[in-house]
Amino acid sequence: MSKNKVKFNLKNAHYAMLSIAADGTVSYGTPVALPGAVSISLDANGEPENFYADGVAYYVINNNMGYDGDLELAIIPESFRVDALNETLDDNNVLVENANTELNSFALLFEFDGDVRHIRHVLYNCSASRPGIEGQTNEESRQVQTETLTIKATPLASGVVKAKTGDTTDSTTYNNWYNAVYMPADVSGADVTLSALSIGALTLTPAFDSATTSYAVTTSNATNTVSATATDPDAGVVITVNGDSVTDGSSVTWEDGTNAVVVTVSNGGSNKTYTVTVTKE
């Protein structure tokens, strides 16, 4: 697979509101677009620190406190002012800023173009300070005046700060980046495993194990039932066959050759994908 050599062109900024339950479970709302992204500049917060013993640098302490910096937008959307900055709309739909309200945390998503593939990012635990008020009169020509948010991105309790797509990120994760916040399982603490996965009475290779996410099977049958059961009964399970959604336990008609069965488990904002390659002989 070809790899990016360069990146350019910030775009597709989104935010998703962060919720942390009493038991520490992390979840996010649906990402909302932040149109008009102009620039982003985030500096790493925290430097490695040496601990000296026996006359040498005996241990290096990793002080990763996240990132600080600015996100410049054409104009800050009203939805962000309400959701993240906690401004309120009164009965006349006027935005009101109150010094007694607290700022709300959110995930920040965005991407850069690459010469081969876009590079998509998410910062998991962000807050934004109140933007300043700036402007100037027009002279001989109009000059667009942007607005800037100062962003502070800190680690979640699990230590996770950010994630980004790579050269070999699977297509399901890549394509769904702005549909739901991607989270590795250890971020939310939610169980996103399957307790059972079957293609009729066929034998999966390797044998099913909840920790194994990729399988293959060969069949001469025209149809088989596809079934998947989540370990956590509260988790959601979505099954697709060759890109089309199917109901758990339903019968599927195979195409000659290779068929892709994709099972996605969702729980507490986390997702895990299992795949079965079914070869119809």
C-alpha cells in the first residue's frame, strides 16, 4: 500500500461532547461539524524529565500532559458556543454568556489531506477558552476576520490523549471517523467483544475466540445463517454482508467467490470490528 509523503490542507473539523459517568465510563455524542477551519497549531504540553542515580540518567519520566494551542475558524458556530462554551439562548434566541457557567469538555476531530490518503485525528479530552472579540473597519477592500479558539487537550483518566489514522487503518474505521468518535476499548472501559460468532454450522478458521477479530471460512452452500452475540447484553451489534446490513440470525445468500461479513460491536462509545471472509466455491 502506498504511504503518504506529505500533508497539507486542514479541513473537516468536528467536535463531539464528552460525558464521563460516575463509574468512569467515557462516552461521546455524535460529532458535529465545525465548518470553516483555517488553521490549527497545538504544542505538546510536558517534556521528558531525567531522574539521575549512580551518576547517570537512571530513568526518563514521560510528562505527557497533552497539547495546548489554537484552532482558527472562519466563525465559531452557534452550536459550539452553546454546547462547549455553555452560552445560552434566551427566549429571543439571543446568545448570553454567563460568568457563573462552566465550560464543557469535548473531543476534537479534524484531518489533513495527504498525497495518498487523508490523515484523520481525534483529541479525546478538550476544553476551549472563551474567544476574544476582534474586528476592524473595511478599507479599500473587504478583509475576512476569523475567530480563534484556544484549545487545551488533556489525557483521559486512562491516559489516552489522541488517535489518528495510519497508512493501513481499516476502511470501516476510516470511513466512520466522523459518524462516531473512535475509541480503543481501554478508553471507555466498556466491553465490545463477542461471546459467539457463527456462519451456520461452518467451521471458522481460526476457531472463534473473543480476542480474535479476523476469520475465514469456505462453503459450497448457497446460503447460511449469520449470527453474532455480544458479551455485554447492553452492547449493540451490527452485521453487514458485502456492505449490506443483515439481521442477526438471518439467512444470507453468498455470491460466488469472496464475501465479506463485518460485525461491529458498539458499547459506551467504543467499537470493535470482527470480519469473516466467506469463500463460496
